[in-house]
Amino acid sequence: MKYIPVMVQRLASSRRSVYLIFISAAAIILGIPVPPPAISATERYIRVEASMYRFSPEQIFVSPGERVTIELVATDVKHGLYLDDYGLSLEAEPGQPARETFVATRPGVYRLRCSVPCGNLHPFMLGKLQIGPNLALLRGSLLGAMAIIIALFPRSAPQMSRQKHFPNGTD
């Protein structure tokens, strides 16, 4: 190490500091607790139309604490709607909509599935209910951006030849 110029040692030291900063930032991003949902007393009415192999709208966004009423309307044949993790289940026939109300208490992303066989592509009749912001996506995006920045940071200091600094070959 006594042959390495001081400038290269400082660069290596600063590189370690940058990595330490990025590792600390990643720990903070992953460790920040999710804020408790703000309970709001708002009511939300959502009409979901079910037709051959699709829900409309396919994605539903609600805030935590909202009282949500879902009305399922079948436009062609009998359809069902099952909301994962909430146990909400509806069945509707053409001309006979079904309605159910629940309180969106658990932030996250949940699947809507058709619970009544309606044809060959029935297993692919899916939708999505998102309650609150998608924090997993936000955290993943931040960590990905940090990984890209680290990858672009130079990995090693430029190698200096001994001949350049010691032309005689002496120490």
C-alpha cells in the first residue's frame, strides 16, 4: 500500500463512503413504517360491469377507510365477483344487479375474480382493487434507482503504473 498515491487512497475511501451512504439509504427506505391509514367517513359507489371474460373497470382505486359499495352488473350471462382477502362475494344475472358494501380497512392490492364459470376463458377474468398508495412499488422503484446509480459509479480507481511515478524503478 505504500506505493499507492494518496489520491488513489482518497478515491477508494470516498467510494466506500458512497456505498455506505447508499446502503444506509436502502435500509431507511425499507425500514420506514407504513403510516396508519387515515380513516375517512366517505362513501364510495362503484359500478362494475361483467361481460365475457372482463370486468369494467378492470382496476379500482379507493382510499383506506372508505365505505365502498360495489354493484355488479352482468351484461351477457351470469357472473360472479369475489374479492380476495375480504371474502366479498357477489353473483349477478343479466337485468338483476347485485350489491355489497364493505369498509376498505387494509391497504394493499387485491384481486377481483369471477366466481361463476362463464365460459372457456373464465379463469382469466380478473380485476384489481388497490386500497391506498402502492408502497411496495414505490419502495421497489427507489431501490432500483439506487442500484442503477451504484452500478454507474466507478468500481475501481484507475491503475497507475509504477514506471510513471518511479521512472528509475527505485522505491
